[in-house]
Amino acid sequence: MKSTVLSQHIGNIDDRLIQEADVFANKSRKTQFTKKFVTALVAAALVLSLTTAAMAAAGVIDFNSIFQSIFNNERAIPYIQTDDDITEHAGEGDAIVQDVDGEIAVQYLDNELEVEIVSAFADHGIYLEMQFTGALAGSLSDNITLINRNEEWGFYEAIGGGTVAQRIDVNTTVANILLHSWVEEMYRIRFNMIASGVQFVEMGSTDMNVGEHIGMENSIVLPGRVVEVTELDLNGSVLNITYQESDLAIRGTGEFRVGVMTPSGEVFWAELGEVTPEIRNGTINIGDADPNSLVFVWGGLQAERIIRGNWDFTVTIDARPEPGRFIGEYAGMRTEVAITATTVRVYLRDLMNYGTLDEMLEFSNEVWEMDNSLVLYLADGTIVMPRLGASEGGLFAYDMEFTHPEDVVRLTFRGVQIGG
Amino acid sequence: MDDSGIIKLYWERSEDAIQATDAKYGKLCRYIAGNILNNSQDTEECVNDTYHAVWNAIPSKRPSVFSAFIGKIARNHALKKLEYISAAKRNPDAVTSLSELEECVSGRDSVESELETKRIERALTEFLWNQDRDKRIIFVRRYWHFESITTISKMFGYSESKVTSMLHQTRQKLRTYLESEGIEI
């Protein structure tokens, strides 16, 4: 092997290794910057004090104007944008989160932002979501500490900036956000209140991707096509909801609820019990709900990771295939079928998420087992449904002997995409 | 804009995706490519190529760690570009970094199957996770980011000789590890 080849391999190491190194470098750079800044500040202060002392003694300096100019330095003050009750969340799909009855007050105090949730959405707690934009988004975000009445909630690190979210319990209405960094440039913080785990789908549409919300532990995650409302029958006061089979992918034991929110904010809940594969449909009595109401899904699934998406993937090789390799691709997932004279070998690889293959496969294994997701149909009527065990480093392989000259190999692969 | 928003733009085939990517990750891409190419014009071309590649990759990919995703693409493009640049123009750090890796390999030409490639990458990942945190990060900064010994030593507050020594030890361990895994080096 040549060193250039090894270097190429190093280029494809686990994303988390790169992320770890980036986080470290980012912190280190800021530490170095702070040290330099403090050193320069001390030196400048020394010079200033000597100079001003001399000038003051000479009666030619106005201390007030000097310090006023220092403390009025707008470059050190972040621009804050608050959305009192605007909670539209840019999730995937057609997520629509209506206004909730909440207010958020933000006050900038020196280097501290005091955030007060004046009122919260019903009884579900609130996500305080901070979005960082601007030139400093990346370097700022790892300097955010959320303090809840002197108890540290968490220290967030997000390479490249982005969004951090923190759940605020119902009884906690005040959060202080300490900004530890020196702000070199203006930046913008936007606060959104998002009711915990509430996912809204638009009533009346047949294409109802449920929006995704990046949740915290024990929060609801009912994303993208996992819960797909295939039938909405607003007949009188009854709302019939039928879920596709894809809700098999929902795991967990938490309570699962479907509700309707009227334009006035009134909520009707329907208890559907625990999520099990058996639950495919439910009926909600929504009374005299306005046709413009929103249907939403709420639950307490204890998902370790966000589950989203669902796909079917079919490779059909008509008649007995000639030896060779066949590669199919769907949404980034590659399936490779290698065929010899007597054997077909099926590889499933590169599943969806770049760089998180192992992680995804490790987690989703259970789902695949549950779904018997790899199905091989043979011409003689045989249906082979191999149980996919733990993958060997992200690669599934399954060998199948040909037994019939007219064997047809059809792969139907169904799984869930794991992402976050 | 958060990563999911950017990725969504790509999926919608909105050209705003490129702008959003540049605003958020342009600096990262330029840093990675700059470490390898050491030339602002080449670096800029590489970054543009990176955006183009991301545009072509999404869809169908939906990367979960977008920073690493785009970083890898930038790195690969920069390395390819490096091959086409004359030796005189090469960034000494990148070249030195590659030459250091020769300790871990035989230098022979080899053709690896896709399976073997995956296996090697998994082995590398596993090896690195089993190293001390500092050694692991130093290795990644040196051979993934192509950072200079000087930069790394400042980052850690170590002397350059200590960083050099740590890298040497890690390379030796890596060679032994690859051999023990039956990987042809």
C-alpha cells in the first residue's frame, strides 16, 4: 500500500473522529484567542492607565467619555431577535406548528441573556430552540451554556453552529443563557418556542409527512413517513385515521396520542394507547371541530435516536440472471447482487446516511428483524426472509442457492432511516 | 440556518443551498483545502468543486453530520488536486504528512476491492478509537486535516518534539495493528 492510499482511507474514517478533533481545535483556538486578547487587554490597560493618569494630571482628558465609548461598543452586543409566539418550525415535510399560547421575553444583561417563558403550551413543556446565524455561528455555538437557576443544563458543542435545543420543564419558566465568548462580530439569536414533541400535519391533505423535530431524550419523535395518515375522513365529528404499515417502525412504549387543534387553540385528544404494530388506525371524536383544524400527533416514545423515513427498495432480476454483479440504488442506499452460476449473494451497503453506517445499522437492526425486511421471492413460490443479524461492519451479506432454472430474485428491502 | 435546513434546500434543488453552505461551511472547507494546497486560488477552486460535488450528492444522500460530510469531500478534492500540482508548489506540510505515513505501509502498489477498502477504513476507525484521546486527535489533525506540527503543538500546548514523538508512536502502533488485522500494507 502506498501512503497516498492510506491517506485516502484515513479520509473516510468515522465522522465522529473528525467531529471530535474539530471540537477540540475550535476550543483550543478560542482559548488561544482569549489568552492573546487578555494579554493585549492588560497591556493596553497598563498603557492607558499610565497615559490617562498623565493626561488627567495635565487636565486634558475626560474619563467619562472614554469609559462611555468603551462600554457602548456595539460590536460586543449581540443582536437579538425574538419571536414571541411564532413557532413555525422548519422541519422536514409539511410540518406546520401553529402559534401556541406562549410568550417569551428576552433581556440582554451584560453577557447574559435572561429568557423567561411567560406561559407555556398546555402541559407539555417547551423547547427553547436557539438558532445561530451569521459569521460567527460556528465559533459561538460551543460557548453556550444553559443555566437553570444555577444548575447547569448542558454545554453545547456544535461544529459549524446550528441549532441547539433545550427542553424546559413545565415548572421552569426562567432560563439564563450565559454567553462566554468574546463576540467579534454581530450575530443573531432567534428564540423559538416549540411545544414539546408536537408534530402537526395539515388536515385535508393526503400527503402528510409529519414534520421532524430534533428532540431530546424521551421526547416525541414521530417523523417523516413513519406516521403517515392515509385517510382522513372528516365525516361529521368523526375523524378516521389509518396508518400505513410503516408505523411498524415506531418503537417504544410511550403513550401515543393523536389530537386536533382548532384555530382557536382548543385541543381534542384521542387516546390510542401504546404504539404497537397492531395499532393501525384510530378514531377521534373531534366534536364540531373546524375544518381548518390541525391534526397532530404527540407521543412519548422513548427513542434513542430519531427515526425517520421509510423506503421500499426492489431489485428485480427477471428469469435466471446471468452471472455478474447488479447494483441498484434508491435514495442513496445501494444494494449489490453478485451472482455466480449457482449462488446469488446480496449485499446491502451504504445505507442512506453518509458516514453513519455502522451507527445506523447497529441501531436499526432490531427494526429490520421485526420487519423481516429482506425478502427473496423465488420462481417456485419460495419466499426467503432472512433475518438480518448484526452486520459485520455495516455490510450485510446473504447467500442463496439457485434451485430452479427460472428463479426470479426480487429484493424487497424495507427499513427505516435513522438520522438526526 | 441549521444543517437540516441546508440539506432540505439541496433536496429542493434550490440554489440557495450553495449560498447557505458557503456561509456556514465555507470557512471550514477553505481551511481543510488550504492546509493541503497552500494556495488560495487552488483552494478556492477546490471549494467550488466541493460545492458542486455536494450539489450532485444531495439528493440522494442525506448526511447526518453535514460538517464531516462536506469536510471529507473538500479533503478528497484537495488531495486529487494536489496530485496535479507540481512538486514545487506543493504544500510541504501535506507532503511531509504523507511521507510520514510511509512508515505505516510498504509503499507497494496494491489494488483493493471495495470490501477490502471498507475493512481497512473500519480498522482505522477502530484503531483510532482505541488510542488515548490526545493521540487520537493529534493523529486526525495531522493526517486528516494536514495540519502542521507547529499548529498542533500550539493547539495542545505541547512541544513540537512531543507531538512528533506521539505521532511516531501512533504510526508504529498503526502499522502493527494493520498487520495484526491481516491487512496488506
